[in-house]
Amino acid sequence: MRRVVVKVGSSVLVDGLGARAAASCDCGAPGLSAEVFTRLASEICNARANGFEVVLVSSGSIAMGLKKLGLERRPVTIPERQAIAAVGQVDLMNEYDRAFHACGVDVAQVLLTNADLSDRKRFLNARNTIEELLKRGIVPVINENDTVAVDEIKFGDNDNLSALVANLVSADLLLMLSDIDGIFNNDPKLDKNAERISIVENIDEFSLTKGGSGKGFAGVTMSFYGTGGITTKVESAKKAAHFGCASVIANGKEVGILERILACEDIGTLIMAQADKLTSKKHWIAYSTRPSGKIFVDAGARSALIDRGRSLLPSGITSVTGSFEAGEAVHCVDETGHEFARGVVNYGSLEIEKLKGKKSEQIEEVLGYKVYDEIIHRDNLVVL
């Protein structure tokens, strides 16, 4: 391992004080523990001294805003959340700047939306920026850009964001630090004999519900401050695993947690990386893009894509829905309406509507020009 993404949840940073008491306390950032920021910064700096590169994904802007404004309820509307996050983000970065400055390390704020990562050019721009920060010895502190992110372009939670960042920066390990000790075989709050699951070797075969495979359960839902739970962490670990990145879900409130994990101590739950990992580009297509339409294909085309790793040709297309341009991502759907693949198209929806059922050698005759023989090249297609 060399490059590590550390995701810190709001529950790790909140000091547990009541909103009104915290708003008036003289303890660094209102409602969040200055000691926790100091400890996390120290542990990350120690990891850097031992040869690790660390990218930090941090929640906490809304928690900061709630405490600073003395509010006792989570915002309901999008404008409320955006405004409170805008207030809190300033203090969040101030705390990280203070804590890392004590270690002689600079930090940089990187705010992203899903739209930033779903666009390939912006994805690469973000990657280049973070690479330059790491080259200069600066710790990137990444958060969702709540001020402009509406539901259509939100990541949903920072667990999901951290998994996409793992692909963005080609990380070897993703650490998701929360207030839970990992994944258990039963709800540890209800069952004192619940056992921690140390390793999940195949995340695709793993189920959180006892009614499923019976391999794991943890009754942990979203907190007052956070938006994620154990389910979002498992889903995020699955995304990271398909990129070839292992994940650890652990309790970030424990002192020395980062050092213990990087020393391979049996703590938290380790989710192994998948052997048949996707390339960075295909991982981006599968998880970062927001498909704009659907292409329905016949059984022969489906078999060619899944079984023989072929490109999608116009002859196998039966219909098209949605409006999209060349270069956008689409769902590839079989005759039953099931999405089995996702890819980036070489032609727009209006062009594909004219080309469906035609042979590749007829493209120029139909359109008056030909850019590619394939509607979706196999290098730009992921079988799901």
C-alpha cells in the first residue's frame, strides 16, 4: 500500500455536546472536538512520515453549521442545507488548517459534486489537481460542494464520495472511519454476543440482512449529523473493491486507529479488493457517470457484449429512449428491460434512432458521414 483515502464521518468529529452548549463553548470549532482534529492530523502526518500518501475525505460542514448557528434540527430543504453547509465549511477547513499546521503540513480544500466526476474532462482535471497537491506534500481535504449540489448532482453521502475518490486518485486502500467498530453478524446494540466480522473476502456475495445470505448484519442507521449508515459503507466498499482497492470500516473515535490499521492489526472490518478489477476508466463509467438514456438490444447483441467482450454495433439495437449526445453515458438494456451494461456512446440518440438495426457499413449511407463503426466501443463499455 502506498496511497490511502481516509474518510472521516461527522460522528467522529462531533464532541457530543448539546447544540446550545456547544455554540457558546470556548473549545475551538463550535460543537466539534478540537482534540479530534488534532489527533487525526497527527495520525495522518505520522502515516505520511512512514511513506504513505493520504487523501482526506471529510464530512462535517453541516454539523459545523448547525452548531455555529445554534440549531437543534437537521435542515429539511435543499436551500437550508446549502446555507448551513456554507457556514460550516469555513470553520471545518479552519480546524483542519490549524491541526495540520501544528504538524508542519499544509492542507487544501477540494469541493466536488457528482457532476464534476461524471464529466470525463472535469474528472481528469480534478485528478491532476490532487496529484499536484500530493506531489507538493499537501494534504487534500475533500468534501461535497453542498452550496451548489442539488439532488440531481449529489453523491448522496460522503461514503459514496470516498469510493469515487479512491478511483479518482488510484488509491490502494480506503478507510471509512465512523463511530462503529465494523460490520457484525448481528446488531451489537441489541445483541451483546454479536461478533465482529473481521474480513469480507467477496463483497459481491455479502449481504447485510439476515434474511439474505446471513453473512452479516449491523443495525446502524444515519445519525443526527451524518447521512450514511452501514449500508452505504458496504456499497461504497463494493465500488472500491471493483477498482482493486481494499477497504476498512472502523471506529474513528479510537486513539491510534490509523496507525493500527496501517500496521495490519485485526481491527474493524476489512473488505478485500476484487481480483478482476476494472480499469480506472471503466470504473468511472460504471460508478461515476449519470446515464442520460437507454439503448435496448436484442439477445444476440447482449450475448456478444457479455460472453465475447465485443463492441455494440447498430445491428443489435432495437430501440432508444432518452435524449443524449455523443460522449455521454447510457444504460444498455436487454429485451426484458434489465440493465446489463453501461457505456459511452459514439453517436447521439437521434443518430442511433436512424441507425438501429443497420449494419456498420450502412452508417455513412444513412447519416451521410461515419465517425465510428461501433455505437459503443468495448473499451468504453462495462458489463454490470
